[in-house]
Amino acid sequence: DELRACVAAGGGGSRLGRFAEAPITFPPTYKYDRGTSTLDTSAKQRAPAWTDRVLWSPAGAALPVAYASAHGVCASDHKPLACVLRWQPAAQPRVFWDDRQTQPTPGSDADLHV
């Protein structure tokens, strides 16, 4: 897995070493015959791979809760995946409203800046 090796090596000169990924516990998400759950049977015989990934910055306070693929979905030659992250800020963020109003009106779409 080239991406995992690159991240583990600190990026190998790329910016990928700054990111984290949850452990992969699901089958490869690519390359399937389109619209099926059958691995590539074309003349190219591409090797299965994990091409769709979710990365995040470990500098924040994000922790993975779930990381999974939806192998029952057969709309493409890729299988979709999802990652649920729990974010716990180190301190209560200070909230500032933009200059257009001094305080929000309940239910308004005022721009919030953290």
C-alpha cells in the first residue's frame, strides 16, 4: 500500500506525511467490473487496491470512530467508503459574529467565525 508507506515514512518528500488514516479493515475498494462486486475480469486484469481514502490532520483533535466501505453498492468500478471522526477541541472556541450584525437573530443564517 503506497499511501500507507508514504505516510509512515513521514511523507517521503510529499505533504502526505502530515496526515493520518484509520486502520483499513475492509476489502479493496477498486477495481471491480462496473455494476458488480466481481474483481476486474477485463483484459487488463488490474490488481485490487484501496484507491479511495479518508485522511485527516493528526495535529487536530480528530479520532476515528468508524472507517468502512459499502461493498453492496454496485454503481461504479469503485466501492464507496465513509469515515466517522470524533472531534474534541482542546478548549472552548471563541465565537465571533461577522460585522453585519451585533448578535444573531434566532434561526438566522448569520455567518459564524470561529
